[in-house]
Amino acid sequence: MLAFQEFTAVTTIGDLLMHAAAAYPDKDAIVFPERRLSFAELRERAIRFARGLRAMGVQAGDHVGMLLPSSIETVEAFFGIALIGAVSVPINARFRARELTYITGNADLVAIVTSGKIAEGVNFIERLTESFPELADQPENANLQLPRAPRLRRILLVSDDHAPGFTTARTFAEAVETVPAAEIAQARVRVRVADTGLILYTSGTTADPKGCLISHESLVRTGQAMAKRYEMTEDDVFWSPLPMYHIGAMFPLCAAYSVGATYLSMQYFDAGVAMAMIERDGATVAYPSFGTFIADMIYHPEFEQRDLSSIRIMNSNMAMQPPSVARTIQEKIPGIIQVGTYGMTETSGTVTTSYPTDSYESRTGRLGKPFDGLEVRICRPDGTACEIDEVGEICVRGFSIFTAYYKDTEKTAEAKRNGWFHTGDLGSMDAAGTLMFHGRLKDMLKVGGENVAAQEIESLVGTHAAVKLCQVVGRPDARLQEVPVAFVELKPGIDTTPEDIIKFCQGKIASFKVPRDVRFIAEWPMSSTKIQKFRLKEMLET
């Protein structure tokens, strides 16, 4: 029960950093494998970035794209944009030309912050020029005039590169000096917690992504709620491998800064580098969240040699992992408090998560209880509430719900009905009020008239000794409408055959649920963190 003296100090994204820098100026704020900044240094760099944006004409309410890998520059840009009341629009670094053109136009971007080559085969200058070939005819360091992106005025480089149509880092740095810091201070205090602070595009298993408008309050309060639930303090070091164009990185960043904790990140996920960072910097809270990250770590050849004992709590979602992965987590790192979590972009991140004091069975078999201030209801198709343990659609209401899908009133109205956000996810609540996820509402196969949950088959296939990860999709069938096909990633060094996996399933589930085919896969088609099942279906056609 909440005590009457407790209160939530709601603030804006910009002021969150200002408060942390005032309280913990010399502490590490952000750490990457080769670089780190203190809170005071991050504050000064964010203010400088804000001054540069103002010099380029960016005003409160303008939308600024961030096409960057996870980096210190991304964090600087995120807070710099927030300080002047503009809106950050992180862009998935995997997006190609068509997707970049769509996001730039749909989000009404006035500026894009980006860099040149960041890795072999990844050069954002090339990708943007492919998206907008007319950039080749635009002058450097000047306002743009692009017919297909009429609102886009600047593409700002944070790297030491040059290209037609782009504004160089040197020009941006010189422009900073034309705007006094006092102007940023005045802009910062005008920002309201109800203002949109972030637009995140979520695609998941569908094609064109939708832009979720997320307020300062929604993002910051969700971070504060996580910090409270996990009993975080300024002594914590929070490690997250999720990319900074994903909600699973942005609200934990707010969680860490709400208590003055250090945040560890990396440009791209590498299990070996991740474990080295955890050991070196003494991470106490780990947030790998997704099975793909966790599996890569526990099956890494260096896992046994690394000391991960500094971690006190880890969001492993063991209830959602393949049984073999869950067993391995428990066997290899038994001293860590494992917790389960449920959330999504539209809820600004986490909705439910375990308490550290919950029983082991609850923390590893369920996905926890809602944050204070959020309500979860399981609904039938007719809108009535489900009974205990009855499976229905997960509906959420409270402070963290997104404001709207940008420029899409129809989808907004479909998702937000009668005061509740309808997630499109299937779940159940037990007698203790803890949530369990049972798959996507639309992730159901229709096999000869029978409804089949893809997750049920995935869970079974995941118990095979050779299987690291499984995803199931439907393949059209002339007689049965569709039949299940399993895509399988094998554990390193272990081999099997499609026939063996099919035989393994026979007799354990109804015959119509048994996969008709098994396809082995080494690399999953991903959004930022989700496997895109529509891409798997496309692979069946080739």
C-alpha cells in the first residue's frame, strides 16, 4: 500500500538530466566500451547541441530525426532536442531507403542528425542520398529544398564527413557560438510535461510502422516507476544492450538518471563485449530482455570465464524463454534475481514487472504486476472482463499510454477505446494479479478450422535439445487454409534435421499443430528488437 508521504516528482526529459547533473556532477552518466561522460559533461554537451539546433532554426515542437547508432552523440542529441522543447524521432538504424523516405515524410522532420560510415556496409550518408537522390544537387551547409521532403531543412552530421546537402559537424559547432546558453535555459523552462517528447515508430510484425507520440511525463514516469520497483539508487550501474531507437533503451535511460545511476550501452550488441563491460564496470541491473540477446550471451564461449556477480537483478523474462535457455540461465548465474516484464512502445515501455521480493516461481514463471498508476485488464472480444486465468486481450490504462499515432486517427481510435489501450496481445491474470503473455491476438493460425496459437508450437519446439530459438508462421494450404511452419535457429555446435524436430513434436500436441516443415535460419529478420514474422512468411514464398 502506498504511504501518504510518497510522491512522484514528475519532470521533463531535459530537467531530468539537469537535476542528475546538479546532484551527481562528477559521476559517470553514460559509458560505452571506449568512451564515457560524467553527468556534468553530458549536461554541457547537451546544452551545446541545443544551441546548435536553435542556430539551425529548430524551434519548440519541431520534429528532429536521429539516424544514429547507439552512441554518446545519440544521448547528447536526445537531451539537447528535449531542452528546447523539440521532439526526438529516433530512426531504426536498420532502415533502408524506402523506409527512410517514409519516416522523413510521415514524421514531418525538419532536421535529421546522422553520421557517415559507422561499420562495414553501414553508411548513413549513402542511405540518405539513396533515399533523396536530389541531395547530390544541394549545396553543403545550407537549408535544403527537397520536393519529396518539403519540411526537411537540415541533415546534420556528428561525424567528420562531407557530402552535398549535408551540414558538417564543423559548421554546426561554429553555429553553436551564435546562440547564448541563456536562450536554451529560457526554452527549457517553457517545456511542459504534457508536451510530446518522443515519436517512436513501431513496426513489429506489420509492414509500415506507426509513429507513437509519447509525452515527457509518460517516458519519465515510466522510468521512475522502474527505478522504484527495482529499488535502484545512485550506486547502481544499469546495463542495456537495446538500441537507442527502441523504447527499451530510452525509458531505462530515464530510470537510471532519475536516481543518478550510470547507464552502460554499446553501439551494437556483441555478447563478448557486453560481458566484458558488465564485469569491468560492475553492472548491478541488467536489462537484456529479449531471448536473442540472452541466448547469445549464455552460449558464448567466454560466458564461463566472465564474472557477472555484480548483477543483483536482471530482466531475463524467463517465463518467455525456451525452456532450455531458462534452465541454462538458472544454472549458470544462480545468484541473480531474475524478473519478468511485459511492455511495448505504446505504453512507453514496461507495464508489468516482478518485485525483487516475489517468489522465484512468480519471477520466472510470470511477468509481474503493473506499476503503481497503471491498470491492466484482460478482455474478451465483447469487451467484458475475463475471469482469473482466462486468456483474453491485454488492455492497459494510466499515465504511460501514448497520446496518439501520428497523423492516423483511425488506428488511434481502433487502439484506444473506452479509456483503455487495446494492446493486441493475448494474456491472462492469475489470482495474485500477475500477468502472463500468451502471444499476439493476430498471431493465430487457422488450421483446418482450428485456432492454433503460434506460441504454443514455439514453446514446444524450444524444448528440443538442439533448438536455440523457434518462430512459427502459417503457410497457405489449399485444403487446410494454412499449416504451421517452424523457423529454427540451432544451438552452436549442435546439429539435427527437420524430420527429427517434426518427429519430436508428434504425440506431444494435436496432430494439426505439428509443424509441416522446418526451416533452419542463422540470422533473423528484425525490426529493432522484434523478429518480423511477415518477413519469415515472405521467405516461404522464395
